[in-house]
Amino acid sequence: MDKSGIDNILQQLQAASALASGARKQSSVDEIASVDFSEKLKAAVDQVNYAQQTADKLSMQFVSGESNVDLHEVMISLQKANVSFQSMIQVRNKLVTAYQEIMNMQV
């Protein structure tokens, strides 16, 4: 999973939160609007999916006995997939929390 993509999404959320609380100026809104949030989120999910598919493919190759796949490669790919998935879950949790906070704001 691309760490910079997640960091970018989190920075956007923090900037939006700061703007909502009045801590930032309007120029921050222009920066936030220039990045398509849905594209960034989809790219991050696609990277997690790719990592999981790669790990699954390598493990199936190892189980079938292909000689060019080592156990340590399989284990590393499985751990990468696990870490990227756990990171995605944490980002999802942060997004849900941010959404709930926005919904609870009084206008």
C-alpha cells in the first residue's frame, strides 16, 4: 500500500477539520479541492487488493510445488498484504470517525 497516498488523505482530512474549526484560511480549501479524494481512495484500495492477490498467487505457486517460489518470498508477501490491509482498516476507521464528527457539528 502506498504510504504517501494514505498520508495525503489524512492531511486532507486534517486540513478540512482545521478549516471547519476556523483555524485555516480559504487557500487551504483550494488545495483540498484540487485533489480528487475518491481517486486517491480507490488507488489505495487497489494497491491493497493487488498486494493480497500477489500474496495469494505466490502461496498457491508454493503449494503447487513450483521451484522458483521460495518460502520466505511467500511469507514476506503475506505479511505485506496483512500490513497493508490493517493500514487500510485504520484509515477507514479514521474516515468513519471524521464523518461522525462532521455529522455531529452544529451549523
